[in-house]
Amino acid sequence: GNIIIDGMKGVGKEEIIKVLQKDLPMDVFVEDLSNENFSFDLLFLSLANDNENHENAMLILDNADKLLLSSDRDVAQDSLNVIKDLMNGIDYKISTSQGLINYPTNNLFIVIMGDFSKRGLCGINQYASGVPDKLLSLSSYNIKLNPVSREMLKLKLCHPQNGVLAHYTEFINSFGAQFTIDEELIDEIVNI
């Protein structure tokens, strides 16, 4: 199964990547598609040349929106076709001076990440938004991350039974220590 994670900058996509890299018992490759030097050919050449068996590896295509929602329609369509093939497990083919390299992708777990909110295209009143439908149908999970409001963060911190601070206070007090947090500090944290 493939996963698509859609969210604005700052909602936690980078943290998700760190956790996956640290905790999964498989190789996790992360490619930033917003890098001006990125190319699918270079990505798969590097994977093919490292002489490792990448059975059941994860490939995270971060900032995929930069290509998929590109104002250059050819770039957007080519990227969509490549990613769609990857999600379908179709081998990636690279033509080199040495001949054709066929990189198997059927055992790659593909994660598409980006901010797929509305973007202007060439022309007046032309916009692209949302994950392309052709990819949504190939994904087992489509996750939309939303920013947390200050009020929600304060609730998560301060809720009397389920708040983070209530749990820490209870834990520290179980050792006989007194733990309190000043309301001004909480407001400072929430306003960061």
C-alpha cells in the first residue's frame, strides 16, 4: 500500500519522516522533489548503484507538490506518470550509455508528501489544487494534516484529565515532588 500525506508547511511532515527513518525496520529513502537538481533518473541510478537489495524499502517523495502542481504542465504530467507507475509497482527504466537499467519498484512502499493546497498556474484564474485523482486511487491511505490552532494546542496541553501537562504533573508528583507550570509560560509556548 502507498500513502499520501498532504499538509501545509509546519504541520509535522518532517517529524513524520524522522520517525519513519528512525523506527522502521526497513530502508527508508527520502527524496526532496523541490531540489532543483532532482531527477527520477538520478534517484534510481543511485539506488541501482549502491549494490544493496532494497526488498521492502520505503521511498518518501517529499515536496511532491512542487512537481505535481508545477505551472509547467509537461513537468507536472511527466511527474504524475512516473509517480503513478511507481505506485503501481512498474519498474523504473533508465537509458544509459551502457544500455537500459531496469530498477524493480514492486517492493517499494511509496509515500507521497507535500502541500497540495491551491496554486496559481499560467493564465488568469487557473489554479491547481489537491492531490491528483490518478494518485488518490492508487493510495491505501490519504492523510490530510491540518495546522493546530493555538486554542487546540492549549487544550492538548492543559486538559485536566487528558492534557500533556496533567500527565507530567501526575508522574512527577508520584515521586513526591511538586510540579506546577505558570499560566504565562503556557501562553508563551502556545504563541510560539
